Amino acid sequence: MKYCLITFGCRVNQADSLRVEEELLARGAEAAPPEVADLVIVNSCSVTATADQGVRQTVRRVVRVNPAARVVVTGCYATRRPAEVGSLPNVLRVVPNDEKASLVEALAGDLGLTTAARYGGGEGACGAPLEPGVAGRTAYTLRVQTGCEEVCAYCVIPATRGRSRSVPVPTVMAEVARAVDAGYREVALTGVHLGSYGRDLTPATSLAGLLRALAGSSGNVQFRVSSLEPMDCTPEVVDLVAGSGRFAPHLHVPLQHTSDRLLRSMRRPYALDQFRGLVDSIRERLPHAAIGSDLIVGFPGETDEDFEANAAYLPGSPLTHLHVFPYSDRPGTAASTMPGRPPGAVVRTRAQRLREIGARLATRFRQAQVGSVRPGLTLEDGTLVVTDNYLKVRIPPGLARNARVRVCIDEADPVVRGHLVG
């Protein structure tokens, strides 16, 4: 049987898709383009209305080019609107998030897959994972937590992912060892609310506890920490990233807005001064670190004064890249009933201004790295290196994918280029 797996959204979905793909291959399936696949699995996102639309368009496009394709949709959109997703053409099954781990097993009989598998899904692991480069991933994305119990006014994800659940430390360590044995040299740790890791375990632990365990693990592997909420990026976490030598100097800390009034309206449990102190401390401890953030524009009640607070803080901040999201109304959230949504044209103008600021921050960071030597990992055909601080550097050919290298940054614009050193 030929399959195609299409993934939308966050790194958690990427990690979930990797598990699904492992099991499909272990059961004898063969990866193929959507035009010729017997089965197309769409792992959906629903964080914005645009994400929902993208899933619908993708399913319809697949069926147009491959009318015989059987389509299975899972993920957050499938969980939030199962009837809507099920009405799309050729959808064989809609699988909610809490059944995603057993998706392949449930489909095996209908699709003629073998019943024996090297990889059993769920939270455990057995056998060898995909080799680096399969499914387009050189680093191994490992979900260590799912679910969220925060009450952000704009977010629908707690309703689609459920309560916070953590993978026990021994299971995480076994999965890392499995990835290392398969040849992976970088593991990206991810979760829906990664900073809440361990609070639900017995005995309880913390993200810092997990990072300490990983820092002491064997194997030639670097760890990269995915997005952390400002209140969860504790001094202990920063110290571990800065001092252990096992973690990439790359942190993503969502701010969402610089107006304290709007942060309160969004139900974000911090103020700008707290965020400023955090990212300033990261920059002090990690001078070369990449520090990314997310921002929402057009949240209900956002005034010109609120927006200008963004433009006042961001250019002088230590942030190195921004993800800018126009506010997307999600029915059922607290924000969906709030008055005062700015007009669409205003939101687009504000978003463009923030993206321009973000582009300048990224340029400043790239230029500051010229002349520095950074460790990295080769991607694609070996001519692209992702450095520990998340620069994408073009180098001359000669290496394969997944090689550990040290690269000197020679130029920053328009393309970051470098050469290998010792």
C-alpha cells in the first residue's frame, strides 16, 4: 500500500506524524506522492481559521488529482470539527487527537497492512526509528508532553489537546537512546505546553528535571528546546541551556503583545517587564543565542496606543526573529465574544509593520554572527548547515546530510554563507 502523510501546524504535530510514519513503514507501507497514494493522512492544525481552510483545500486538491485516494484526517481540526471534516470528499475516517497513537492499528484491517510492527505507537517505543533524512527530517522531533491547562483568551488548543500529560522521564530517555542508535545527532524536544512538563507525573518533576537527565545522557546528540512560555523559562532552565553544553543556544519565548493591558485581556500571566527581564538575562548568559517570539496583532480592543507599544519595544530588544499572527477568531474562546476588533485593513498594516521590524532584527542577528565559528548539522544535500543558534548557512558541496561540523560565517546577506573549519 502506498501512503502520503501531510502535516500542518506545530512541532507537536510533526512529532506525532513521525510516529505514524514509523508505524506505516514498519507494517509494509510505502511512501508516495499524493497523486498516486492509496492512503492520504492529513494531520491537521486548528490554531487559526486559515489553518482550517488550508486543511479543507488540501483534501479537495488531493481528491481532484487522485480521485481514488482514501483520506484520513486527524489532529486538532479533526478533533474540533469532526462532522465538518468528515463531510470533505473521500474522507474514510476522522481520528481525534486522543486516538492518533492507535491510528495505524485501527486502519490496518481496512487497508491490508501487516499486523506486526516494529513500532507500537502510544507513549512507549520499540525497535529502530526512521533514519535521519527519512520524512524530510534530519533532527528527531520528540514529543515529551501534550495537552494544555492554561486559559489564554484566544486559544482553542486546550479544547483539542485536553489536559496536560507528560511522558515519563525513563521513557523519554529510552526514546532518545533509540534515536541516537538510529544515527540522529539532534533531538528537538516539543510539547503543547512544554513548560508544564512533569507536573502531572508521580512523583512530580519539572522541565528542568528532564533537562538535567538529558544533559547527563550518553551519545553524540544535541538537544534543542522548543517553545517555552515566559513564566516557564525559569532561571534554572536558562542555566542548563547556557552551562551544560548539550543544549542549543536557541530559545523561543512567545510574548504575544507588549501592552500590559492587552496581555491581561489575553489572560497571559506576565507583564512586559517580566518578559524583558527574561530575554535580557538570556542574552547576557548566551550572547550568540537565537531568541524568537510570537506576536498577535488585531486582538479585540487593540488601540493605536497598544500597537505602538510593540513598535517602541521590539527594535531595541534582544529578539532575533518574530512570528507575527493576525488575530484569528476561534468560536468558543473568551476572545470571540470581546468587542473592539480592529478593521481588517488596520490589522494588515500593523502586521506588516511588525514583520518589517522582525526582518530588521533577523538581519541584525545574522550580521552580528559574521566572523564567528558555530557548531552545526548538515541538512538536505549537505550544502546547508543549521547552526546551534539556528542560522541556516550555505556551504560548498562535499558532505552528506547529518554530519556534525564547525562553520565560520563569512557573509550574512542576502544569503548566509560560510566555510568549514577544523
